[in-house]
Amino acid sequence: MEHLTDAENQAGPSQAGGVVLNIGEGIGAAVVRTPDFLLGSEIEIRRKEDPWAGRHVAVRQRVLPGGVICAALFDSLIEGKYELRVRHGAPESPTVMVEVEGGRVTDISCDLLHTT
């Protein structure tokens, strides 16, 4: 059986307008802009005060009208406060707080996230 490497499993860049989000009353989304070196890494999210349960997405290139960024995209988030971290990072790695509002996409830049 053939096994794919992480690089082979990485999804390519998403194009502008190429993502459909589940948002509405009480449900929002978060775009987490990251430094380029996190491309392919996984960002994990949890509601503030909840244990880490493994909900994560990959950092991908996102092609926007103004250029290309690296970002993780979380949708279907119940409005409230969340913490983000690099999945499988060092235990002392920083977390970043984000507040999600229903019916909206929160756009946050996370330059503090790192893998070590």
C-alpha cells in the first residue's frame, strides 16, 4: 500500500470565492492569517475554558484579490471566545484569543503562533 507524504497530502491554494462557509444566527467563522512558515501546519481551536478536543484545520495558501496569504479557516463556530494554537506544538507555545460573532467572519492575524 502506498503512503502519501505530508507534502503530497497538502491541499493546493484556495481561490477567491472558492470557499463556502456555514454562518448565520449564533454561528460564525474565523479566518486565521499566519506567517508563511506555518504553511501546511495545523491550527487547533477550542472554546475558551474547554479542553483541547482536536478540532483543527491546515494552514493553506489563500488567493485573494490583493495577493496570496497563508491562513486557516474555521467555520460553523458557535459565537463566543476561542483559543488557537499550533497543533502538536511545544506545550509552552503561545495561544491566541479570538472572539467569534454569529453571522460574521472574524479575520485575525496570528503572528505570535509558532511551532516550537
